[in-house]
Amino acid sequence: MQHYNKDDLTKMDQRYRVQLINSLSGFKSANLIGTSNLAGLHNLAIFSSVFHLGASPALVGFIIRPDSVARHTLDNIQQTKTYTINQISGSFWREAHQTSARYLEQESEFEQVELTPELHQCTRAPFVKESRLKYALLLKDIMSIPLNGTQLVIGEITDVICEFSAIKPDGYIDIESLDTIAVSGLDSYHSTNRLSRVSYAKTDSHPTDIPLDGLLAKHQP
């Protein structure tokens, strides 16, 4: 086993360290975030930092890197308070990756990578037509993280668009049936292979199924 200590990490070549640290968290979701500015110009950017925050209300967070360069996604969200998150499928992951290039503010990534903006009355932000699972969000908060200059963007889900066949009777969305792609590190893309779905975990002393939200509430002071 290779062992790196803090001193080793500090002395590493920067690009090597970035790849190493970004790989530690394993597989991450791959999503395109769609926004528009007040002039109606569409923007699209790939993110691997989208994560679930809660179901009631339905909150999702993602991380914006430090603003050492222009952050069009953040600027547009601050202007309009709306954005979309679009899961990436196997049919367009290469185009999705290309959105990470540093296009100018007046250049729409939709046009540059040949993906299709899809507009709905529920939000002014564009969806990605090619995405098979996507949702619109309303900005709720932006929290600065002083430790590294990043920002946590928190949004509330207002609308969900998903292929009907992927939604199971219990509400579970079979993202594997949508050919959803995962990402590891900065630039490695993966298809998935589900092992199984399992029942709610419980101990012999607590045999009754309790929903997770109820279980957490029960143990809160």
C-alpha cells in the first residue's frame, strides 16, 4: 500500500495532487447545470459535485470553485435565481465533458458542443433536451466556504422531468435504465452495473420498519 502524509501531499506536483485528491471520493454523479443570464443567453457547465441535501423541502447542493476565473454559472444563478440540473447519459458524455472548456461569456456551450436547449414554462433556465432525467431549481442560498474559497449553492427542486419507465412504484428512480454516467477524478467516465436493491436495514431489537426521516426525527433532541 502507498502511504502519503501531509508533507508528501504538500510537495506534490500540483496537477498530480489535484488528480489524486479528486479521485479519493470515488464515483460521483455527472450533471450538466443549465442557466441563462438576464439577456437570455444560455450557459451550460458540467459538475461532479451535485449532492442531495434533503427531501422535505427538496434541496440539492453543488460546489462552485474559487472565482479566480469567470464563473458564468454562478453569475447567471445570482441574476435569475433559477437553474436546471441534467443527468448525463452515455449518448452525450463527450459533449458534456467539452462544456468544461473556458468559453467566453457570449458563447453558449449549447451551441459550441451541439447539445439542445429545451425550454419549459416552469423555469427560465434551459434544460438539456438530450438528458433523460432533469430538474429545475430555485436558488435558496449561497454559502461561502472560507477554508478554500469555494461556494456551496443550495437550490430547492421545483420541477422534475424523467422518463416514466424509470420511475418505480415506490418512487425509486432506476437511473441505470437511463444509461446515467458516473465520473471519477477529473476526467474519467463510467457506466454502472447495479448489484442489487436491498431492504431497509434494521436490528433484531428494532424490527419495525421506520422511514429514515422518522428515524432521524425520533433521535433528535
